Amino acid sequence: MEHPTARELRGGLDEIRRSPADHGRVDLIVRRPAENAREVLAEGRLDTAQGLVGDTWRMRPSNLTRDRSPHPDLQLTLMNRRVAALVAGGDERRQLAGDQLYVDLDLSEANLPPGTRLALGSAVIEISDTPHRGCGKFAGRFGQEALLFVNSPVGRELRLRGVNARVVATGTVRVGDAIRKTPPSGASAE
């Protein structure tokens, strides 16, 4: 597999920046039933205790917790579908990034600061303040240039590698579901 060049990746920034700030949609749902395994789903159940039901999040140790238990703010990862397609060289390999939800939505910190809540289907998730960064596995799947691209200053600003989130209201999410920002619990809508 030939990976995109740095020039090709930078050339995709305008398209990525056209992602909707509000009223996005769920484009792909991927469950990881085992390490390096992927199941593409038409719908998934998001649960406050389990994350995406059937995903291995609950079995993955975290360096961010004292007892190395799974970190609750890292239950889910969302990646912009435009970025995923760009680094993967098309839609057919994008699920290899390892995220559970691929969305058409501006994931930048300016648009979705930590604590932002998103309604997708009948579930609600909350954006975490823990950064999601590209790693060696990401480079192995999409190339070193893709890793440098998502971890670059503009990549971090736009959160090209995606965002971490936790489930705050259990529900079902389906491919094609709308995504909308919701006020935090107890806040009034303006």
C-alpha cells in the first residue's frame, strides 16, 4: 500500500476545514472485539459503563489511572471521516485507525472544547480533555508522513487524530445519525 505524501496530506486541509461545526453526522461505527480486529457496524449501543458495547475498551489498561484500569474519559474515540479517508487513501481502510466513531464534524478544540456534549442517536457523549495522538500503530498503517501530519501543530489544533470521549447517556447510534451539540447537564439552552 502506498501512503499519501506530506504534500497530498497538506492538500487535504481545505476539505477537512469544510467539516460542519454543527449538525454533523455519524459516517462509520467500528467495534474492536479483539486487538487489531475490527467490526464495521450499522448500529451500536453506547453505554455509560462499557463505552461501545462489545468493544475492548474495558479490557485495555491505561497509564492514566493509578491501578491501570480503563480510563473512563477514554471510552470512545471519534475521528473526522475526511481525515480518516485522506490518511487511509480512501474509505475502505479508514477503520484501521482504531477509532469507534467516524464523523463528519469539525473536531477542533475551538469547536468542541473539553466538556462539550454531543447527542448521536439516542446516546450522549462528552468530549474529554485528554488528547488523542497518533502512535506507532498509526504510522504502521498509514505511514510516517500521516503520523507527522496528525501530530503537527495544525493537526493538534484541528484534532486531526481525533478526540477522546465518554458516554454520559446510554443509547443507540446508527450510521447516518445526526450529531448535535447539547447543553451540559443542568445548563439551560440559550
